[in-house]
Amino acid sequence: MALQAASLLPATISIHKEAKSSAALKETSLFGVPFSTHPRTELGSPLAIGQELRKKDVSAGIIRAQTAATTPAVDQAASPGKKTLRKGNVIITGASSGLGLATAKFLTETGRWHVIMACRNFLKAEKAAKSVGIAKENYTIMHLDLASLDSVRQFVDNFRRSGMPLDVLVCNAAVYLPTAKEPTYTAEGFELSVGTNHLGHFLLARLLLDDLKQSDYPSKRLIIVGSITGNTNTLAGNVPPKANLGDLRGLVGGLNGLESSPMIDGGDFDGAKAYKDSKVCNMLTMQELHRRYHEETGITFASLYPGCIATTGLFREHIPLFRLLFPPFQKYITKGYVSEEEAGNRLGQVVSDPSLTKSGVYWSWNKNSDSFENQLSKEASDAEKARKLWEISEKLVGLA
């Protein structure tokens, strides 16, 4: 996401802070039904947690998805052979802040889209939508914690119960923990960055493919937000630690830090590298989706890098000095800075622009804000590695 040259500064300010391995769940409720507003579960052994979760249907770490009371009436589908005139429905993960919220605002302001805000914290999402002026009839909030595969399945079930058709899915939410010394884990015991950014989105996309196939909208799309830092054919992508999935041995082992390394390549934990690796997985997944499903379904699969949003909350876990210096560095030195509003407009274009319907593309923008098809790195475009990643991921999320 907003990590262009994010590592250009850390080389000189590589101060680390001790990261706690977990935090207790906070329970809140919506209409009397409890759910968690925290992305992590109370963890002992990640492997034990994963085994326990597979045995039980209900656990303190399980998050039950809830739907806001803003769900619109569902328009009737168009007759066969006719294009629908209804609003498009788009799910955006992580829509309560940053790029996701800016995109939701852009799309709803066109008057042609209804946004399903898939977020961990219902109240935060409600306040965020109100703060940017999104009319209540133009959005629905549904609870989703990508760090819990149970929550992902619950979200899909709740969405289907709403009766809304699905026309576009945007996989945007991300975890970035660059200063963490020790890994933290998802409910199933996966390293948090890859477990959330890749595996959570992988399961979500796979489960919602059938819904996208059934869409009668003129252009149905599945978009996964990438990052320049996952592409080693760029300056930012060559700043250490560089993304490298290796032979996927850590992923094969489950990323649990016990039987295997918490890192995909089997190496020592590095929070910044874990994020970059997860974005390589995102871009490989997009291409594999394209190869497997585009011709059969007509769905457009795409990824993008909208530019460096140096002021985004994605950097909230970074050291204070970095957060202070990075925005002016991007604005005045690299000239790579884009505002959240501009980045949201760009992602909104990939969602809705008729000229951006080519599938299997990684979109970028030049200094004149014109979109173009960008080249992925050798690893991020490796078809054989994408196939292996797909097969391993299927097993980890319980689809194979």
C-alpha cells in the first residue's frame, strides 16, 4: 500500500521497540450481540490455539460477524440479456480508515455505488462514514476480522443473508508491524501480517467467487491492493529487508513459530519483511485468480499500487521519528507522495472505470495521475510460485 520508499528512512532510524506477543480481546456489543473490536486474540502456543479452534465452534478468540442496520433494499435483478440499472455493490475490507475509507467516499459520491464496509470495529466504521459525509443509505457496515478465518466465514454467511448481490470485492485491509521484535499470531496460529493480509483475504476471495459469478452488473471485479515494496524491480523494493518468499518452507509449516518459522521463507522474524512478503502473496494471488477464473467467469482480476500515502494510519506502529520525517521526505525529496483522497480516487477508478477492465493487470499512476499497466518483479510474477502458493494456502485455510 502506502509504503513507497518507506524503508528509505529506516536505514538511518532503525530503532526498535518491544512488541507484545498478544493482547486480550475487548468485548463490545451491537444490538446485544457480543463481538471483538481487537485484531488479536489472547495467545499461548499458536499451534495449541489453532488445534483448539478446530475442535470448538465457539471460543473467546472467535469473532461473530454482525451487520449494520443500514442494509438497503435489494433491487430486483435485471431480466436475462439486459444490463441492470441498479447501483453496484462493492465490499471494501478495511474501509473505516485510510485508503479504504477514501475509496468508499469516492464511490458513494458518484451516486452509482453502495459500499459494504467490512471492518473489525463497527462503531469506528460508523463514525468514519459519518465524518466524511457518506449518506447512510449508501453504505452497510458488516463485521470482519481477517485475523480469524471463522470471522471470514461468518462475514460471508452474513453477507449472503443480507440478500445483496456482489459486484466488486476490494481486498484492501492490511497489518504492518515494522518495529515488532517478536511475531504475533492470528486466531488460527499464523503469523499476523501474512495471516491477515494474505490468508484472510485468500479465503474471503475464494468464498465470494460464487457471489461474483452470479452478478448481473456490467463489469464485475476482484481487486487486491498491492505494494511497490513487494516489487524488487523498484528502488523502494530493493531497500532491506527485501521481499523474498524463498521456497515457501515457512508457509508449508504453517507460520506458527513452533514446528516452522513464522516467516514464509523460513528465516528469522522481521516485521517489515513479513508485510512485504504478504504483498507479494497478494499480487501472486491476483494473477492466479486471473489464470484460473477470468476466461470462465468474465470477472476482472486486478492489483494496484495507488502511490505513497505517507500520512496513512498504516504507519501507526512505526517509531515517532519515522512518522514525523516520512511525509515531508515523500513530498519534497522523492516526490512520490499522494494524499489519501487521491489514492482513494485511483482505487475507485480500478473499481469502476470502464477503461480499466483488463484482467491480470497491476495498475500504477504516473506524475500526471494517468493510469498505466506496471511491471511486476520476477518473483511477484512467477506463475509456478503462484500455483504453489495457491495450493498451500488452500490447505491452510481449510479449502483442500
